[in-house]
Amino acid sequence: MSLLPFLALASTAGLASLALRSRPRASAAIGVVGLLVGLVAAAAIRVDAPVALDPPGAATATLLAGTSFARLFLVLGCVTGLLLILVAAGTSWSPVLPGATLLALGGSALALGSSAAAPAVAAATVAGVTAVLVALPSMATDRGLVAGAHALRSLVVAGAVALVAVAGVAGPIVASETDPAIVGLAYVAVVGAVAIRFGAIPFHLSPVRLAGAAPLSALPLVMAWAPATFALVALGWADDAVAPLGLALDAERGLVILIAIATIVLGAAAAVLHDELEQVVAYSILTDGGFVLLGLAAVDPAAWQPTRVWLLALVVTRTAFAGWALAARSIFGAHRVSELGGWARRAPLLALALVAIGIAAVGAPGTAVFVARRSLIELALSGPVAVVAIVAPLASLTWVLRLLVAGLRQPAPELASASDLRPRWPAGKQRMIRRDPRAEIGAALDANRGPIAAAGVLALAALAVAVAGGGLGVRDAAAGLPPAADVLAGDR
């Protein structure tokens, strides 16, 4: 089956869900059902004959084809989307989240399946803009609207710059006939657009401000999934149009490496030092984005697989961490790490989930994410700088340990009124069941919002560990070729 059924379903259900946003229950129901059916459609994607997107007689052919990587990316997107919705439903419900997730994944499907870079960049940009636009109504303050406007401007600028670059250097034949200086400029433009999308330093202010104003449940979509799609398109373009030329691009690569190292080191430090949960989540995502830039800095086909492995681990692991922060903030009413004293004593499931997320973020030797990070460092760096890049990710353990130490202290007074996380059934259950079973079920779900959220976070953490470890066919899917016109016969 091609990508078309998933595209049609994601677009239709996503638009219908958002069109009914004034009726939260109907909007959420359509979005959740759409994600469930979309999961089936994504799992059914096969590497098959491409579908032409251009009208008959067009001079160039833009083809859409399924790949094993697109299948895994979209399956993970649907699964993590459903689990994050479960966490949000157990804490603070956001009825537009399912529809936004569907539309963003639809844009990702079009971007990952397109054989031409320009339509793929446009689709990835639209997916990011859609995610931000959906988050805007929940940011109904002067600060929130300004942050949203800045984020939209950054997205549009990044998309426009990348679109011009990939249109000018559309493939190896065009690139070989182009002045090397122009190719280098196009390369810097595309990688710079990726840096803007991930909020790499010095482009971090816009996404960090957005993180402080947007709903926490929207951060994985806005800061991880949509930028990852954009980065995947950029990686495919660089591998197809720039890498085969064998140009040195020393100055250009040096600039990209400088931004990548600054992002990895300073982003990791900020994630440790910041007290607001939203900022910790945001800086942890942009820190991982620095390693994506290293993959693009390598300009080497050998970086193809490790970069895509890293991106898969990034989106799942950071979605799990955002889910943890959402659950902790909503259950305990705390917005800062300093306000979470004793949280682990109240919520051992959340503590177990955080440990799993930390393991997935850093990776054990031999796991897919550990090997991918080491490969990216070896391909792009050497000497003392490589040592810094190797040590910096250990900062992930620092903020995990910081949260765990806070959780093991005596419970803070602020947590005295926090929800009890032990599953329970509302009082008078027998009488209520005889009267109205649906009302009783609703009351039971409402009484167990905390345990439901904790269970959703634990499931997200388990999925993150599986992906980071190389399960679910991550390595094989990441090694697959893109749907370029000359390799449409299938994946490697």
C-alpha cells in the first residue's frame, strides 16, 4: 500500500477534528479515532510502485513512494501521539492535540515520501506551521501571541531559505554544473534552516520563548517531530545533491560544526541549570538537535543511517520526557524543579519512567542510539572537540539525577494537596452502577487521572528504551534509501 491512504486519512480526520474544536468531545473523538485508524494505515505502508503527483505531461516528475523508514516514523508518530493524549487526558486535556498530530504526521508523510526536495521542504514547513497555529489559541496572552508570532516567522524564513536552496541545487547533475561556491552557499542555507527549526544556538530564543507560552503537550509536536521531518528532508537532499560531488566545503562545514558544538554544550548546561520544567524539556530537545547538525556537517553517505537513527530516538525520547513533565506538573501542581521535593515518594511509576527516559537519552554501549551518536562524532569531529561532544550528553544524566534527588527528599508542602496516585473506585459504586454504568465509568476515570497519566508516561518511556536500543527494526529502517527517482525500486 502506498502513502496515499495514510495521507488522505490524516488530512481528512485532522481537518475534521480541528473544524469541530468548538465541540471538544467531538473534536477529540474524531482525532483519537483518526490516530487509531492512521496507525493501521501507517503499519500497512509498503515499498511499492511510486505514485506520480504531477499532472500528465509535466516536464519533471515528482513521485510519492513508501519506504520502511517512513512506515516506522509514522507508526511511532501515531503511537506516541496516542500515548501523549492519554497523559494529557489524565491531566489537563487539550482537545485540539489529536487533530494537530494528524495534520503534522500527514505533512511528514508527504515530505518523507516525495522524490523531489522542493515539495518535501514545502510539506515539512507546512507541518511545522500547522503545529504552531494549532497551539496559538491556547496562548491567549500578549507574551504567548508574541512568542507564537516569532516562532511562525522563524518557520517561514527557514522554509523559504531552504526552498530556494534546494530548488537551485536540485540534484547531483545540477550541482556538478554549478559553481562550488554556490553549492556551498546552498548547503549552508539548508543546514542553517535546520538549525533554526531545532532552535540551535544562536537561534534558540524563539523556540525557548514558545516553550514558555505554549501548552506542554504541544512541545513534542512543535519542537521535535516537525523539525525532525525537516531535518530528514535536508539530509536526503545533502546526501543526493552535495555528498556525491566530494567537495571539501571546509569553511561551510566548520561553521556548522561550531553551531553544533555550541548547541550541544550550552544546551546541555541550560537543561541542567534551568528550573522551569518547560525550559528543561525545550533545552533537552535542542541539545539533541546539535547532533543532527553533526550528521549534516559530515557530508558523508556514512552519516545517513546514524543520523536517522538519532532522529528516531530523539522524537520518541523527548516526547516521553515532555509527557513526564506534563504529568508531574499537572499532578503535583508544580512548574519548577525546586517545587517537586518528594515527588518520587508519591509517584514511583513516574520515577521508574524517568529512569527509563534517562537510559534512553544517553544509551548504553552497543545500543542503537549510543552507536549513532558515536558515529556522528567520529564522522564530523576530531581531537579535543570530539571529547567535549562525547562528554556533553552525560549532562542528560545530570538533569535526570537532579530530578530524582528532588523526588527522594521529604515531600514539599506544595505537594501536600497533590492528587493521590493510587488507583481507586468512587464511593457508592454499586448504587451508581445500577443507576448509570456510563456515569460510573466516567467517574472512575475522573478519579484516576493521576494513575492514568503515570501509566501513559511509563508506556512512552518503555517505547523510548525500545527505539534507543535498536528495537522495532530501527537500524534496518534507518539504512533504507530515500524515495529519489533513481532508487524507487525499494529500500536497501
